[in-house]
Amino acid sequence: MNKIELTEFVRKKILEIGFDLVGFSEAKVLDEESEKLKVWLLNRYHADMQWIDETFEKRIIPFKVLPEAKSIISVGLNYYQKNRINTLPENSGRISRYAWGKDYHKVIEKKFKTLRKILNEISPNSKNKFYVDYGPTMDKVWAVKSGLGWMGKHTNVINTSIGSWFFIGTVLTSIEFEPDNPIADMCGECRICIDACPTGAIVNDYVLDASKCISYHTIENKNEIPHELIGKFENYVFGCDICQDVCPWNIKLQIETNEGEFASNPIEYIKEDELKLLDENEFKEKYKGRPILRTGLKNLKRNFEFIKLKERSKV
Ligand code: B12
Ligand code: SF4
Ligand code: SF4
């Protein structure tokens, strides 16, 4: 097989595994993006996520992660499901859509196992590194380079067929594939997401200040949530979907996921009363294999206390 045939063969296989999107790009140093990431870090938009700073070099130089890297394969998995409820029940906290189902890391790792076998069959001596979310890689940047979509002003990658409701997997490989072309930015003059963000976290087109983002505070922040954000969390206790919910591309497309692990038994909200009754072990058992375990019981309770401050501040 020549390079183009090989690329098309692997593309087909990846879609057969159950990924919704796939694209290829050339492994290279991210010069332009490195400047943006540097400024982003200097502005302290990463809040307490010190690990981004600590892995700066790896994020912009893929060869620091895999010296033999020739290509990057970006894959996308749609997680969109329509809301099951119209109004949130009393004393409940909203869970963002990406965490309704089973832990996406596990779901994607399972598919990666099959992909690893395929790559090893094609090239038994190939070197391959597979990441979803946790890698020292700029998943969105590679997804854009691989043509999966463009970076929306809310800083999520948007695809013209499924919108922005997809996870990105990044594979660094020593196999050389034919690169795809990036697609054009289709945000145009729109700024709906920027105006809709209740905390003003999208500080500029394509720039997010995590220290103001509900998603950061409800998931990553291990300390106190700043008081200036009281009353702005729109009842979210895990993640936030507001900037993506309002995006015209997502409103138009609404393509439901084919992934059973996401669609079966989705948890759209949590009742505070139920959470209060659980101890650490019961919490782990009840939410086993689900992303919300990441926050832990203590911080989930903290998030509930925080959204309640809204009610008190209104009185
Ligand atoms: C840290 C992190 C977060 C942080 C910071 C988010 C962010 N926008 O950076 C927090 C905790 C807030 C977060 C939240 C969410 N996250 Co997150 N997160 C990550 C992680 C681990 C790293 C992202 C990163 O490198 N950020 C640093 C910034 C600087 O990188 P960047 O955005 O790619 O940088 C570009 C732009 O900022 C822009 N830019 C920066 N400065 C400037 C200046 C100018 C002038 C211009 C024009 C552009 C520009 O250009 C940069 C380079 O191209 C990735 C996984 C990974 N390893 O990549 C997931 C990831 C980005 N998250 C993801 C998801 C799903 C979410 C949430 C939707 C979850 C939720 N529902 O709550 C929210 C979305 C919030 C939002 N509006 O972006 C997905 C996104 C999938 C997609 N379709 O895009 C990823 C890719 C995980 C995955 N593998 O699927 N996340
Ligand atoms: S995820 Fe929520 S808080 Fe963060 S930028 Fe989007 S709308 Fe704003
Ligand atoms: S809401 Fe508008 S500006 Fe924001 S990402 Fe969607 S199309 Fe782009």
C-alpha cells in the first residue's frame, strides 16, 4: 500500500471501531500555538492547573513525547444526548452533558486497544502513544490540524456534521500518514457563546480564562470557589455546557451519540438530599465508572453549597 492507500485503510478501520471522526496531521513543533499557550500561562488563565505549565515543552514538541513521531491521528467520539428533563427538579445540581454516561476515558481506551492492534499489524515495529484528555498534548490543536473541525470562539472544536459535542483522542505514531487539510473557521461575526457565558470566562475571541470558568471550578478547583462568582453557576455542580448549548451549530445539528456506554442510564442531575446520605464508599459505589468521581464527594458537596449561595444572595 502507498501512503494514501494506507491512510484511507486506517481511516476506514477507525470509523469501524466506532469513532465518529478521524483525521491525520504531520507531527511537528507547534510554533504559533506555543506563543499563544505561553501568553495564556503568563496571564494565569490556567488558574491552579500547574500541570499544564509543567508539561509546556511536551505540549508543543510532540517529539518530546514520542521521538519517532511522524504523524498524529486525531479521533472524535460524539457524546451528544438530548436533555431528558425540561426543568431541573428542586434542590438538584446540573451535570454537564459530557459526564452523563460512562467515563469517556475508559470508553475511548477500549477503542484504542483495537486501534493499537491495527497499527501493530500494519507496522509491527511502529511506536504509538494513545491519549484522551490526560496526555501532555494539545488535543484541540491537533484535531484542528487534522481537519476534524475549527476552534470555536468558546474554544471547543466544532465539526460541521456533529457540532462540538465530541471527545478528542490523540495518537502519536511513527507511521507516516497522508495529512488532511484543516477546515475554515465558521464562527464569522457570531459571538453568542461569549455573551452567554454567565461568568465572562471567554475573555476574548478564542481565549478562555479558566479561573472564571464554571467547568474549572466545579471539577478541577480543589479550594474555595471565589465569591465574585456567587449566583452565576446556573445550578451546575459538575462542568458547564452553556457556551456550547447556545452555539447555532449545536442547536442546528443535535446528532445523538451511537455510543451505548454514554446513552445507557444517563445521569443528568443529582439531588442534594440523595448525595447528603452517602458516605465516601457509597458515593464511589453509586457513581462507579462515571466522570463525576473525579470531583469527589467533598467537592461535589462544596459545589452544592456554592449554588445555594445564589438563593441566599437573592434574598
Ligand atoms: C485544561 C482543560 C480544560 C480547562 C481549560 C479549557 C481550555 N479551553 O483550555 C477547563 C477545566 C476550563 C476545561 C473545560 C472544559 N473542557 Co477541557 N480540557 C482541558 C485539556 C486537558 C487541556 C486544554 C489546553 O491545553 N488548554 C490550554 C489552552 C491555551 O489551549 P487551547 O485552548 O487548545 O489553545 C488555543 C486557544 O486557546 C487559542 N488561543 C489562545 N490564546 C489566543 C490568543 C489569540 C489572539 C487567538 C486568536 C487564539 C488564542 O489558540 C490556542 C492554540 O491554538 C484538554 C485535553 C488536552 N490534553 O488537550 C481538555 C478538553 C479541551 N476539554 C474538553 C471538554 C469537553 C471540556 C468541557 C466542554 C467540559 C464541560 N462540559 O464542562 C469544558 C469546556 C469549557 C470551554 N469553554 O472550553 C475537550 C474538548 C473537545 C472539543 N470538541 O473541543 C478536551 C479536548 C478533552 C478531550 N480530549 O476530549 N477543560
Ligand atoms: S463552560 Fe460555562 S463558564 Fe466556562 S466558558 Fe463556557 S459558558 Fe462560560
Ligand atoms: S456560538 Fe458563535 S462564536 Fe461561539 S463557537 Fe458557536 S458559532 Fe462560534
